[in-house]
Amino acid sequence: MKNFLALNLAFLLFSFVATGKDIIKVKNEAELKTAISSAKPGDEIILSNGIWKNIQIKFDSKGTKDNPITLRAETSGKVSIEGGSDLKIGGSYLVIRGLYFRNGYTPSKSVIDFHIDSSKIANNCIVTDCVIEDFTQLNRVRSDHWIEFWGRHNELSNSYLSGKSNQGPTIMVILEGNEQINNYHKIINNHFGPRPRKGGPHGETIQIGDSGTSMAPSYTTVEHNLFERCDGEVEIISNKSNNNIYRNNIFYKSEGSLVLRHGNYCTIDSNIFIGDENSDFMGGIRLINTGHWITNNYFYKIKGSEFRSALAVMNGVPKSPQNRYNQVTDAVVAYNTFVDCDTPWQLSVGANMDKSVVLPAQEIRSARPTRTILANNLIYNSSDAKAPIKAYDKIDGILFKNNIINTDYESKSEPKELQKNSFTLNKQSDWLYVPTANYTDVYNGFDFETIAKDIFGNDRSTKNSVGSMVFPVDKNKGQINKKDFGTSWFSNEAQVATPKTIQVNTQKELIKALSEASSNTIIELKSGTYKINESLKIDKTITIQSKDKKNKAILEYNGANNTAAFLMLPKGNLMLNAVILKGNNNQNAFTTKEKEMSAAYNLKIANSEISQFDYVLKTYKDSFSDTIAIDNSIIKNCKNAINLAAENDDLGEYNAEFLFITNSKFDNISNNILDYYRGGYDESTIGGNLVFDNNSVINSGKLETSGTLLKLQGIVNVTISNNIFSNNAVKTIAVLWGEKEQKESNNKIDNSGEFRTEQNLKQKMMY
Amino acid sequence: MKNFLALNLAFLLFSFVATGKDIIKVKNEAELKTAISSAKPGDEIILSNGIWKNIQIKFDSKGTKDNPITLRAETSGKVSIEGGSDLKIGGSYLVIRGLYFRNGYTPSKSVIDFHIDSSKIANNCIVTDCVIEDFTQLNRVRSDHWIEFWGRHNELSNSYLSGKSNQGPTIMVILEGNEQINNYHKIINNHFGPRPRKGGPHGETIQIGDSGTSMAPSYTTVEHNLFERCDGEVEIISNKSNNNIYRNNIFYKSEGSLVLRHGNYCTIDSNIFIGDENSDFMGGIRLINTGHWITNNYFYKIKGSEFRSALAVMNGVPKSPQNRYNQVTDAVVAYNTFVDCDTPWQLSVGANMDKSVVLPAQEIRSARPTRTILANNLIYNSSDAKAPIKAYDKIDGILFKNNIINTDYESKSEPKELQKNSFTLNKQSDWLYVPTANYTDVYNGFDFETIAKDIFGNDRSTKNSVGSMVFPVDKNKGQINKKDFGTSWFSNEAQVATPKTIQVNTQKELIKALSEASSNTIIELKSGTYKINESLKIDKTITIQSKDKKNKAILEYNGANNTAAFLMLPKGNLMLNAVILKGNNNQNAFTTKEKEMSAAYNLKIANSEISQFDYVLKTYKDSFSDTIAIDNSIIKNCKNAINLAAENDDLGEYNAEFLFITNSKFDNISNNILDYYRGGYDESTIGGNLVFDNNSVINSGKLETSGTLLKLQGIVNVTISNNIFSNNAVKTIAVLWGEKEQKESNNKIDNSGEFRTEQNLKQKMMY
């Protein structure tokens, strides 16, 4: 009997080795748990197609290099992880493939986490071919990460992530603990879809380390990713550790920069930054700290300045605290090409020696870049050029060598910052200009031979050229094929439906239409009065307009006090056109939800008349609007007009990115016309933005205790022009922020107080 | 003819290749220059034996890996480089051998410099078998380095350096500029002979980087060196960059520590720290910053505390400025042995949250060590033990695992900091205690398998043990053979000569004896009066004593006003025993030179009587005494007594390390008895030191404007005990520094003011 058992055991062991790799298909959480707990090297666990709701997966198995354990969707993209769900990975040599996170959000601190706890940390694990879409917290100040890297040698590849609107970097690489250093993680071949403007800090797409771990060697590689409209905040990527590599990525019309915020000795090589003729928000690379190499990059139409310039080289704080700005030293910026970027090189950005009155010493950036080389770079302007260089301090610590430009430039120093050279580039695609010859007079600085290839991988050792490209350039370059990035199965190319129009005659029909309409619908109101007793909820893209623009429909709101005619919900997108909206003086015309404003809303009012409300727009804390626009409208007989001042924590947050008020009339608003507020000294975001043009404001401000008609505390970009202010009972129309070069222009003021400029705003320190 | 030339040329080329390596002997600077300028790979340039004075050598040749170019002494040690001389190395694959720098000092910033200028930096160069002895600046605040490392892959090996008494680290590794990072320099097999106490900061023996380059990866190896009485300051080695390796060094009775001042991820492995029963000044390792591994080290009789403890783990400043104290994180202290060290583990050293009143926020060290492991360490006490751990703050961020001690210890936390285990160690040499068995219950932390060997190179993977040694230990371990370190030709083992005694009867004979005597001479004075008209200069070790102690000789000083009876010169070492010394009220008894006090002096006065002087001891700026001792003497009828207060720049310098005043009487001193001063907030030095015991001070202080009899501003260690203070016209005897636990004890005070304690001294910030 004993022998028989031994024999059987031997057989079992043998069969285990021989047929070792099992494929285990699971249909529910219990089966999945069992499968994970008994998984062995080489196994494949398959999640059945369908919706997996409220599932928290802990994948803590141990594969081997040659026989990893795979957890994958039955069909990539057909396994939907929804509700309160997350995935934590804690073993080694594990592969996760094909999952689709949507319709929910993580109940923990991350959606996919490369660790379970401090004793279960992932190493050599791969997440690939996955999508996380709009899997965002209901409250934008509830912080999480979508991917949290721990351990070493982990990878996120060929995945698509978009729509994170809450606080926290989309991807966070943790460097706390020796288990995490020298990690050699890979973030490769991904497609980062749009991340909406967050309105305040903590909206990075990738952050590697933090100031407290900025001394750690990380060696994370971010390579061949597409960043498409990643607009979360001023830092698309926030580098906060050492030795990371950013190579061969495309930053497409993304409002922010690749920022070397902390940490040293990183490589930024062969990336493409594509901006937009009409945006000042899209940046390039912002350089801080020591020993970074910025080589072979291509910048097209990056029109931003200061923090958002194509190349921003910052001033540092002498002996900087760990979380502020170290001096730039030992940096190399070589072989880059800048096409149609206005003023691509902004040097000593952040120099603020004049602000020592309002800022503590550890905020004063007086340490200029030093031991820094700018060499073999090429600046090309296809038409009239602005000054290519703006320096905010002396540039005595930068060595300029063999940089060329095709337009006139008068150097201020020797060696010359730029040498004029009458070359031309050929336009090869919408955004790619390629050289027509090589400009072979290159500077060979220390270790420059390590810049062995150009942006497209051509060898520089045989023939070399100033700029990011060596001639000739492959004719196929210059296209962005989204299929080269992200998953095998997901596309974010939306099919734009033709708007449908619904005709409405009664309030009942209006309410029905609103509730049943699909997004992108136009609701046309017949002339007449619509009595509305409950708030109209807007959670999709809707236009409400009068059919007869000359005989506008009247919406009479009879709801309870403090409620609003229109309630803006997350992703609500309302265009109100040619409508007369009336209240009873104690309600609001528009508000947001009081909480769970998980995504931004937009509100456009045109050709309309709004009267007899407490607030025209009242917003709540944590709500955020991307764009609010009022055009050619009349707002009258209200207590207050636009209120975007609910972010009172002074943590850099604010309630709307863009506010346009144009061609409109404000008459008899008792308090202020606008209260638009951003508190806290913060440089991670550069909003909000106000255009107030060609309006008239009369008979208002009578009850305004602040004495100011347009309250703009902390708002960065302000244009107030061509307005008439008449008979407003205020002392001040607006306080302009001198440091931000805010100016009013061409306004007519009659018995309405005056504009006042404060050079330096006193702000609460956040750090 | 053409063919003949070609043939000849071919022949020459051939002979060059064949007989390529030339040996060029040079006798003077011109020949040397020529030899260097025409040196080719494989050549050997030989400096003729003899003295080379005032020579500045620039060695900027290019050897190859297989054929370096050598510059060497004809006979190692027989080529003396003297006067204003230095050596700058600027090429690659160069070797310098056998030079002896003495009797002079560098006219530049360094004695041996691994760079000539920014375009000529040494790489792969070796300085070996050389000595730099007392090649120190005349003025101790004139800063220089003896060896300055630039470039990469350079080496200082088998050399001896001692006697640097001026400002500046003996060896400085420069990290400014990419040419210097990842340098992999080697400092190996050297003997660092005594470096005298400097009295103030900047007296390190080795410094690698500085705070401004502390982010740079250095990878310098300091291995198998002997540090013998390197007492320059509190940091023997000041690590200020990343990834350096300190291995297998012996720190023998050196007053200071290996300090991880800035920079991260260094390795301190298998070093031996030998202290002294009677010294609190000899330290071990001071840990600051992130990611350091301290393994396999052996500490014997390290009796220091706080900054000088065997293992000092510091508190950091939250978000510290670059030049202050980062928090300790991710550190590993494992497999170390501490024998008879009193309180070897001092944790959260530097915690000073109580000093926020007198210090700015960026000086407050409130950030406790975190993510730090102390494991597998062994503490052994051969007799009664003090508390092995002292914590200056909570220790909640340190994980203690499997540490053992042979004496009683009650743990305060779980896991226990220390577990009692009744083991014994065997004494194998004066300082080496070895295990009698292995304590195999070790903790295997993350990456602990990389601690593959013990202190003596024994494999830990086969058998392992807590502590720095695995049993059994080779019986030959435990000896320091100086021949294993330093040069092939130099020994610092002084032959102590028996003191010679010279009998003296007249002033003429005294002056002659003083001038002609060799060092270590006793001059005996016959009884009687010696009229001295010019200062007696002391520049060697001299005792002056009365032959008949009961009938003491009288020295009557008749020199000009403001001159002194004794002028102390560098290295002057005077013992004045049983002598009566008198002035005319307007001269001084002892002074230093006014400048060029290139080395310290010592002054001992015993059984003597000194009267009628302006100052008993007046010192000048930049002078420094190691020890001043006054015992069993009478000092009376002088305007001032001891003045050590010339360092008024408030940069942490001071004029004497040790001052002992014992069993003596001060009578009728018009001003103060003592003015001993150290200004500037500095932690790099921990002096001066005063013992004032069993004296009587009477009828003094009448004209003292400060109202204080013993002025002690900034002096760290003060003992005032068993004295009588009677009828002194002062308000204050002394102000004691509460923070430094200064106390007076058992003093009798009668009509003499009082002691006052100030808890926190206001000091000028130096940073």
C-alpha cells in the first residue's frame, strides 16, 4: 500500500510537471479566488466575458520568467470591470491582459496596484491591452491613482487610459522603500487619451516619485506612448526621481509639459511635442535640477510661455528645500528642433527676486542655471518670428554652442546663443518639418558621442547634423497612427452623430424630451411660456433654443427657493439659445449638484434674457466647469450673477477653467457681477481664465459689501476690455494682478468706481 | 633622395613602435617640462633624487591603458618636493610614484590636483607611493586641499598623508560637472597619519562632494585605508554624494566619525572603529539621508555620544534645505558588532524641537528616521553596561530585528530592539573580540542576501551569524600592521629620543640654549634672576624649569610694551615648571605670532608664579593651541589673564581645543580671568573644552566691563568645580550653556556675583 501511494505520488508529480500549464476559466469571484490561490507557473486564468461588478481582485501568485501566470479576459475588451472594483497585484511574473475598467471607480486608493501590502509587492509583472475609461471618483477632490507602480521591473503596455477627472496622477510610480528603487519599470506603447482640465493641482498623467523620495534612483522608462489632450494640469508628466528615461513619446495638443520637477540625471530623448496655433497652454519640457539630458526632441507650434514654453529652463532656490526648486546644473540640451514656436527658449523662468516682499525666502528663485549646455539645436520659423529667446535673469551660466536659426537674431553674448543660417525645412506633414540638408558644424561636448542617433533612429556617427533630424528623413514620418499605441481592441475615435432636433410645445414635452433625448440633441421650443416646477437636469450634451428667435420662448421657473431652473450634472453640456428665463427672485437660474460632481460641465448662454434670480450661476465646492460662456444676453434684476468661488480651502483649486462673458448686458444686479476665486499659492495650474469683453454693466453693486463688482482673487488670465460700466455703486470694478500682467483696456467708466492693480498678491502658502 | 627619406621615416616609425617606451631622467624643471611635453605612451619620466623646490608640475600627457606614462622618483622617497610647489595632472593613463612633499605648501588650491583646468581633466590616473607631510599653509584659515579629485577613474593608493592643520579637507572629491560624476575613483591602501585638531570646521580628512552637488552619483571607493588619529574635526570622512563605498578601513583612535552628511545609497561595510577608554571624542558612523547600507562593521570602545556615538542615526529637517539635514529613510544597519561602547546606538540624534525659539524652522530636526532597519547586530559588554540605546525622539520608524546583547536590556517596543542572549566573545587582541559560536537566528530582510560576506570575507551563505563576524575567526586577525598601508618607504613610527638636559646659569646661556637645543630638551635654570630683553621664541618641544624647585629662578621680562616674554611659534611646545615670571605691567607673559601660525602650539605652566603683565596669554586670530594647562601656579597683579577670543568672524573657529586650569590661584586680575570664545552656529566641531577645577580667584574683575569673570561664549564642554571665588567685583562668574548640560559644582562664592545658565544660546547662523 505504501509503495502504491509512493508510486501514485510520483505519477502525480510527473504529470504536474508534464502537463503543468493549466487553463482555468472562471465565471465568478469565488472561482477566480480559487484559481488564483492555486495558480502555478504557466497557468492561464481566463475571466469569462461579461460584466464583473464590485470585484476587488488580489492577484498574488508566483510565476517564473519562462512560465508567467496570466490573468486575462476571455476576449480582450469583453470583460468589463465595473462598480466599486480594483485589481491588486502582489506576486512575480504575472501578466494581466484585456480588461476594461469602466462605469465605476476604485473603492481603494488605486484601480490597478502593483502591490497588495508591504509584504506582497509585484515584481516582473505586466498589465497589457487594458482600458481604464472614465473610472473616476464621484468627487474630484477624492484622490486616487489609476495605476500605482510598486516593486521592480513591472510594465504597463499597450493600454488606453482616459477621462480621469478627480485628484491624483493617472499613473503614480512609488519610490518609498528599497523594494521600489532601481525599478526599471516600463510604461510603453500606451495611449493616454484626454484627461480633462482639473482646475487645480494633482492632475498629472504620470508622476514618478515625489519630493520626499526625489533622491531615489528610479530608472523607469516611459517610451513610445501617445499623450492626446492630456490637459489635467500644467505637468503632464511630473518627474520626481532620478535616472528616468522619456523616449519616443508624442505629446499631442496636451495642455502641459514634461516637467523635471524633482530628481536628476534623466534622459528626454526623441519626443515630439505638437501644439496648436491658437493655444498658449500646450508646453514642452520644463527643466529643473541636475544632470538631465534633453536631446533629439521636436517641438511644433508650442506657443506657451514661462512654465509652458517649449523649453523652460528654470531658476532655482539657493539651497532649496526638498520640495521647492533646485538650481539647474550640469544639464545638456542638444540636437533639438523647434518649429514655429514663437519664443521656444525661456531661460531663468520663475526668477522672482522682486517678490521677496510677499514670499518667504525659500520661494525666491534667484539661482540661475549653471554648468548647462545648449548646443546643436535648431530653431525654424516658417514665417515672421518673435524673439526666439526670453531670459528672465542673466544667462551667464549657460554655454551656447552651434545653435542655428533661420531668422534674424542678434546675440547678446559670446559664444553666440544662436547663429543665423539661411536654411529651410520642408513641410512633410501637418506638423513635421524636415531638413533639406545636414548642418554639419556640430559642437562635440563632453559625452556627446552618447547621443548616437537622431529622433528617428538614424545613426549620427556617420553623418551628423544640428537639430533633431539627420537628412534625409524617411518620407513616411510625420503621421500619428493611433493604432500604433494602446490596445488591440479599443478606439477612442468617436463617431460624431448628426444632432437630432426635437420640437417641443409644452412643459411636459420639454421635460420628457430632456429625460429621453440622447446626447447631442437640440430641443426646440415653440414660442410661449413654459412653467417649470422642478429643476431641469442636464447630464448630456443638449441645446435648448427657441424655434422662433424673434419670438422667444419664456421659461418661468416656479421651483422652491434655493433650487435652480437648471441643475448641471457631471458631463452636462448645455447650450441655451434665444430663451427668456425668469425666476421669482429667490431661486437660482443655474447650479451644480452639491456633491459628486465627478466630471466637468459646460454652460453656454446666447441671445437670452435672464431675470429675477438670486444667483444666475451658483456653484458648489468640488464642482468644475471647463467652459462657461455668456454671449449677447441680458441679465437683469438679480441679486447676484456668476459665482465661481466655492473652492475656499486655498489649495489651488477653482471652479471653472474658462469664463467668457461677451456682448452682454448686466442691469440691476444687487451684489457683484462675478466672484471668481482661486486661493493658495500654487504653480501647478495656471487658471482660471476670464474674458469680459464688450458688455455693459449698469445700476449694479448696490448691496455688494466688498465694494468690488468683478471679484477675481487669484485668477491668472484676465482680459477686461471694451465694456461700459455705468452707475454701479462700487468703489472698485476689479482688482487686477500686476505680476500676471493683467490689464483692462478701452473700458468706459461712469460713476462706477475704478480699476485697481495690485502688483503682488498675498497668497496662503500651500507647501 | 626621396626614397631614402621615406625609408628613413619608415625606419623611425618602426623603431618608435618597437622601442617605443623611453626612460627619460630629468634633473630640473626645464628638462621635466620638455619630457612631459614629448612623453608618449609607455614612457617613464624619472625625477632625479634630491630637493625640487618651488616647482609647479603640470603633467598633461596621454598614456594608454596598456602603456601608461609614468612620472616617478629616481628612488621612491628620495625626491623631495618643497617650498611653493604643486602637481597638476591633466591627461589620461598617467602614473605618479614615489614623491615626498614636505617643507612647504601649495601656492595654488591643492597640492596634487587631478585637473589642470576645465579642459584638461585627469582620467584613469594614479598617484601612488607618495607622501605629503606637514605641507600645510602658514595660515590655518587659508584653505586648500592636498589631493583634489576631478575626472573619472583616478586613484590615490599606498600613500601617506599627515599634518594638515589648515582649513580644507585633506582629500576632496569634486562632483561639479558631468566630467566628474560616476567617477569610480579609488582611495585605497593609504595611511592617513595624524591630522591635528583644527579648532573649527573644514578639517575633514576626506570629503566627497558638497551639499550643492550632493545629488550626483559618485561611486568613489575608499577601501583598506588606515586612519590614525585623524582629529581635524567631527567628520573624519564627510560623505556628500551618492553611491560611495567605504570598505575595510581602520579608524584608529581618530576623533570624529564617518559621516553620511549628504548624499544617499552609500555602502559602509567591514570597517573597524577603535576608540579609547578615556576619550569621548572618537566616534563611529553618523547616518543621515536615504538608502545607506551599514554592514559588517566592528566598533570597539567608541565612548562618544550624540554626534560622536558609535552609531548615530540623526533626525532630519522636514523638507530640508539642500545644505541641512535630510530625514533618514530606507537605511539598513545590519550585522555590525559593538564591543564595550557604553551607549553605541543613539537614535534621533540632533532632535531639537525644543529650540524653535532660538533657531529658524529650517534648523529644527523633527523628522524621525523612517523605513529604517536595524537587524542582526550584536552588542557586547565585557563588564558593567550602560543603557545600550539612547533615543532623543520616538523610534517608531525603525524596524528592529534579531539584534542581540549579552547584558540586561528591557525592550520598549515590539519587535524588541535588543534580545538578551548570554553569549561571550573571546578577546583575541587589544581591540578584537571574536565570537565563540554563531548566533544563527538572523533576519532576512529585503536584499539582505547581498550581504554575502562577513567583515573578514567569510561567506555568510553557508553559515551565518548575527554580528560582524562569522565563527570561527582567523587567529591572525586583530593586529594593525602599518606596513600594510601607505608607502613602500615611509614610516611614521617616531623614535622617541631621551630628553636631553642643559644647565643654564645666565640669560645669555638661556637664549643660546633655547636657540640651539634640539626638540625635546630640558633647560634647567640655576636659581637667580634672569633679565630677558627680547621675547623667547618657542618653536619646538622645550621644558624650562628651575634646578632648585625650592629656590625658583626668576625671569624678569624687560622687553618693549605689548611684546611677550614667550612667543609661541607653530609646533612650539613649552613646559614652564617652577619658575617665577615677572613683567612691568604693559607686556604679556605669552603670546602667539600675529600671523602664520601654521600649526598648533601647546603651553603648560606648573608650579610657577606669574605677575605684572597686561595679558598672561594673549592669542591672535588664526592661532590655535591644542592644549593649554596651568597647574598649581599663582597668577597675580595682571590686567588680564587668559585670552582665547581672537576668532571673531563667527565661523565656528576658536583658539584652543583644551584648556585646563587647576589648583591655581588668581589674585588681583583687573579684568576677566578668562575670555574663551567660539562664534557662529556650527556643528562640525565640538569644542573648545574647559576644565577649571580647584582654583581660587580673588580680588579680581574690578575693571571688567562685561561684568563676567569667566567668559565662555560658544564653548561646548565646560567643567567648573571645587573653586573659591571671593571678593571679585563682578555680577556674573560665568554664563553656562544649558543645552550643553554645562554645570558648576561645589564652588564657594563669596561676594563674587553668581553663576547664570542660559538654556539656548543665540548664535549667528553660518549657513
